Amino acid sequence: MIIHMPCAKNHKPLSKFPCIFRFFDYFHSSSVVVGSENYHGSSEISRFKNAQNPFDEFRQRDVSYYNHLLFDFSRDGLNQKALETYAFMNRSGVLVDGSSLSCILKASTSLQDYAFGRQIHCHSVKNGFFKDVSVGTSLVDMHVKNGNLDDGKRVFDEIRVKNVVTWTSLLTGYAIKRMTRKVVEAFSLMKSEGVKPNSFTFATVLGALADEGAVGVGAQLHGMTVKNGFDSSREVGNALVSLYSKSGMSREARYVFDGTDCRDAVSWNGMIAGLMMNGFDLDAFVLFYRMRVAGVEFTETTFATALKLCSNLKELGFARQIHCQAVRRGFGSFDNVRTALMVCYTKGHEMDDAMKMFSLIGTVQSVVSWTAIIGGCMKNGLTLEATDMFLQMRREAVRPNHYTYSTILAALPTNSLFQVHAEIIKTNYSNSPSVGTALLNAYIKMSKTDDAGKVFRQIEEKDIVAWSAMLVAYAQQDDTEGAVKFYGQLAKEGAWPNEFTFSTIINACATQSAATDQGKQFHASSIKSGYNNTLIVSSALVTMYAKKGDIESANQVFKRQLERDLVSWNSMISGYAQHGYGEKALGVFKEMQKRNLEMDDITFVGVISTCTHTGLVSEGEAYFDMMVNKLHLSPTMEIYSCMVDLYSRAGMLDKAMALITGMPFPAGATVWRTLLAACRVHRNIEMGKFAAEKLISCKPYDSSAYVLLANLYAASGNWQDRSKVRKLMDDRKVRKETGYSWIEVKKKTYAFMASDVSHPLSDQIYRKLGELGIRLRDAGYQPDTNYVLHDIEEEQKESILSRHSERLAIAFGLISLPHGVPIRIIKNLRVCGDCHTVFKLISTIEVREIIVRDSNRFHHFSKGLCSCGDYW
């Protein structure tokens, strides 16, 4: 902020001084203004440079005359001329006064010549000018704007009589350092001491609140500006537009903008940038047009903002027109204008044009232009090129800033990440929230949660982005308990969750280990915070409810979505498919077709899985053909696995094998495991043995290959070969995965395994099982001992069946959960056929709804039926 101090009275410029002219006034504050606005009168500056030295003819002027010159130069931005004038005064023996020092301090501040400013500070102290309020105020301003808040505060404390400009300078210092709480405290203290704030004071405080997003306090301050009559002033209006825009309140920002008197380029640029910030690109475009019609002189920031707008709208043609206008008006060579155009090219995938523009940005590119071209390479999938550009930038001795590091970290390979991390520590950027968050994401992608945690703890000022990124680490590790605890820590630290935070924690609650009600609790929190209808949160809710077995709640959220992305549609298709509602799943897909929506391979995984679980082989083939030949999507390994599953479940093992043989890449473990499981069901020993060999070659220590092959031999009565497979497992130290079933009762999860007697209510559980056994036989149940693949007596087989983990869980649920509450069980293995029959009968005789999530899908048991239609 330029502080206008009282100097000698203005008088009409003499005709002998054609070089002395007036630039237009402007207000500039680093805490308020969107971008600096500088008038570039090239012809006037040229005339000034060519003029003769004005001091040659007037060497005997008094100090008031020179003060007038200093004031004019300082006000008009001719700060170097102000310094030359001051030097001339010293050489001529003119005794300077407080006004002289105040003006020259402002000039040195504008030039960021801190060394000279400190000399003037010493001169002021030695010659007794320190008590002059104008000098003291300028000293405070000089120190804080050069980043030395401590010295600025010391000078402020030593000034006995402080005026509003003095206080505003201190507030500016706090605002520059983003010490918002200090800004509010100093502002309150200022008022308590009876100093009335002016429009610049309000603008400074509002600017600090805008940077912090403290719209609540800002709205109160807005009310104060209305009471004091400053609400329509230009500087306050500009600050309020920034505050409301940064808080997502575009309507309020527009209301303030429309009511601001004497709007300048800063006002228009701020409002256009605010609309862009909140996604109202078309409205911003209209306002840009209105600015031109209103005859407001375009500035460097105007052109840069307009080019960013073209980037968002992908209007390359219009961007080129704007660049031509910028060139005609003398702004074409400015780095930020060229950089904005370069970014526009990268977003439009015109990398050749972007590289040409990059090569034109001077012989030595700035860190901003380097960061922009590196970011452009990243956005266009050119990660290797981005890494090369970063290395070239370092070879040319251009020091990266926090934006550069934040951009390049996503592209670095593992070994380079450690090197760049070391460089970040050396340059002290590890404390930066943006760099710290980028490092977090880099380590999280490498599944190095511990390293990510260390980086997180080193970030001094953790913003919600950093908190959310760390939350992702827990979610990716399926550590729901850790994620929930971390979210609680986030709340205690006073960080406000945003839509990304809620999306992450809701996704963490979609894991099998998560309690059923946890996701619902965070759903409620998102409603209270107003984020439940945002796209990213609502999509996460659809996925969470579908994965937790509450497909109806998923459908309700889906229907309420104002906007749907591909994640939402895919979640509903796969959700219905996993729950056995094939018709509904295909209905969602057909609705996507009607709307001509974009589809991807995940969409067809859901659709083909639906056909798999409902026995619709010809329909599955048709959808596969649509994907490959109509939409030209390349089938992934998962798609081929679904097709193999489609044929295998229908008993078409030869067709499944032919598909595997014709795959364009070697079949993976999932494909062979799917075929092997089908061979066990259909008892095709030869093909099963071949599939098992392939699966073991892919994953030698995957127990499923040995278990499925052993079960295939056992189902065929080949106990000798089964024993050989079991011995091979022992020799290779391959352990079979233990079967577990989990059930949640009163917000606590209980785990059971077969024949488990560890539960405190074990006696009651087995008593309930005995009671159920009698009632089941009365209902016509006959144990299917074919699912017991052991060479033992039938009675022993029946005993083993009755003690399966899922039966223990259902018995516990029946004695613990009140009637009318659905019993939800999770099993890590595929539910056996005999237990499936038992659950259907229990749903009838106990009149209970039972939901079982096994390794393949959901089973909804009700009134003696299962949603899978006995086809799973």
C-alpha cells in the first residue's frame, strides 16, 4: 500500500519541466489486489529520459520545493527519480526534513531497496526525525513490506503517537505474513485506542481474512464498513470481492462489485478472477466483454486473466486474438501474459505451440514459465518429458519454487523422489503445505505410509489439503480404524473438512472391516457441513452404501444427485450386479446408453459381471462386442476375467479356454483362478490341473491354487492326488487362508472361524445352533456333505457343516440382535452351498432378513429366497 504523507503544498507544474507529469493514481496492496496494475506510458518516460537535468537551472531551491518533487515522483511511480532527487539534495547541502524522509522511504520500499531503506532509518534516528509520525509510519511500512516484520513491530512500538496510517502499515505487515489472528487482534486494539479505521485499513484487514477464508468475520467487518460509509469505496469493494470470491460466494461478490464506486481495472480483474475461481467461466467471459465496452483500460493482469479464461473454456482461437491485442497494447512480451498463453496451449493439447511459446519467453526463462511448461507436460501425459524439463531447468540454475516441486513430484520415479526430497529439505520447502502435500501423495502412491506420516508431521501449517492427503494413506491401506482416528485428530486441531476430506473418509468406511454405521455417521456430518450434494461426496456415498450391502440407500443417493459422474453410474451398475439385481443393473446401463454418456472399461466390468451372475451368456457376449467393436475400448485383464467367468459358470469351459488362448497378452492369475474355480464346480480334472499349473507359475505362494486343485481332486473322489497337493503346500510352506465370518452387534465387530469356542457366549451360540438344527430338519433340510472335502464318515461331515463360521455368526446374530433388524455377515471366502441352503431356510423359520457378503458377491436372504437366484 502506498502511504500518501503530507508534503509541500501542490502548485502548478512549471512549463520548464515537461518531464514532470502525473500518472494516474492507483491503489496497490499485496494483501488485497489480485494483481499489480501499472501504467506504462512509454512515450512520456522517453520524454523524461531525454529531458535536460531539471536541477541544473534551479540549484538554490528550498526543501519544500524538493519535497514537492519527491512527493510527485513517489506518487507517480517514478521511484528511481525520487532517489536521484534525494541524492541531489544531499550533494547540494539541502537540509531534509520529515516529509523528505517519508517520501524517500516510500520510494525505496517500492523499489524493494531494503539496504537503502535501512540507511535512511539510521539517518532518521541520528538526526532526531524518528519522533515524526510520518517518518515512523514510513519506516514501519518499509520494514514490513521487505519481510522484516520484527523490526517493523519494534519501530511501531516506539512511536508514541500513532495515526491510522501507522496502524494500517502494521496490519499490512501481519497480512503479508498471513498472520490473520494478529491482524484481527491489532485491528481490535486500534479501535480500542480510539483510532478510527479508514478505507485502506478495512481493505487490508478484509484482504487478510480473504486469504484465510474467514468469511464469517469478514461479513461482520463488511457491516462495519457500511456503518462507517466505506462500503462503496473502491479499495474496500475490491477487498470484499476477493473475500467473497475466495469463500465461494460469487453472488455476494457480484453484489459488492455492482455497488462499488469508480471501479478501476483492479475491480474488474478481481471480479472476473473471482467468477473463474468459482467455476462461472461463461459469466466471467461476459464480464470481460462488459469491461471492454465500459472503456476500462486493459492491464497486464487483464490479459493474463482473459487468457486463463480461454484455457478453461478451451478457446484457443480467441486466446490467439487476445494475445494479438496484448501485443498491440504493449503487453505481449510480459512473462505472465506469455505464460498464460502457453498454459492455454497445453490445456488444448497443443504442446508444439506451447514449446514454441516457451522458447520465446526471453533468453532466461523464469521459474513461473518453467513450472508452467512442466505442468503442461504432466497434463498431457508426458511424464518423461516433464522430468527432463525439470532436470534442464536445474542445469540452467533456475531455482524451483513450491509450485515447481508440487508439480514435478507427481512424475518422479522412486529413486528420483528421494533425491528431490533431499533437495526440498535443503531449500526449506518441506514445511510448505503445497510441497508437503505433494510429497505425501508421492509416498502414498508408493504405499510408503510411514514415510508419508513423517512428511506430514514436518509440515508446520497443515491445511485441509494436507490432512485429506494423509487420510487417503489410511484409506488405501484399508485401515478404517486408523482413518477414523485420524479424522478425529483433524477435527481436534481445528481443521475444517472439505468435500475431498468427506469423500476420502467415506471411501475408507466402504471397506469390509468398517462398521456399518460409520459411513452413515460421516454421511450425516457431510449433510451438516453442506457437502453431501457435491459430486465427489455423493459419488463416494453411492459406492459406500453399495459396498456395505445397503443398495437401497445407494439408490436413494444416486437419484438425489444433481450431477452424476462416471463413478456414480459405474457404482450403481456394479452395486446392483453384486447384490443380485441383474435387471436393475442392466436398466442403469441402458439409461446411460439413452443419455449417450461416456463409458469405460469399469462400466463393462459391471455389465458383464451382471450377465455372469444371472446366466445371460449371449447378452454378455453382445456387450463385450459393443465394447470392442463399437466403442473401441481395449479389453483389460479384468474384462477378460469377467468373460472367462461368464463362460465358466455356464459350463462352457472349452469356450473359456479358447478366449484365454486368443488374448493379446498372457493371462494373469485372476483369469486362471477363475477357470480353476469353474473346473472344480464342473469337475473337469484335466483342465483344472492345467489351470492350477498356470496359476502356480504366476503366483507360487497363492494358497487358492493349491486349495482349489485339492478340492477338485476331493470332489472327484481322488483322495490320493488331493493328499499330494496338500503335501506340496506343506513342502512349499504355503498356508491356506483361514475362513472367517464377521458380524457387527452394538457397534462392535465379532469374528468367528469354524468350530470356534472362544466367544464369551459360546454356550448360548451352540445351544441356538442345536435348536436351529432341529427346526431345519423339521422344515425338510438334508445336509449336503459334498461340500465337506475330507475322507471321513458322513456323520462327521454333517458335524463340520454345522460348525461353519457363518453359521456361528448367524446364531450369534439371532440371539443378540432384536427382531426386525437385518443380520449382516461378512465372510472372507465363498459361502458354501449347504450354508446357502440353510440361510434361506433360517430366513423363513426365524422371519429375519439376512445379508451375507462373501468373497464374490452379496446374498440377500428373505422369505426362503436369495437375491442371487441360487446362481453364484
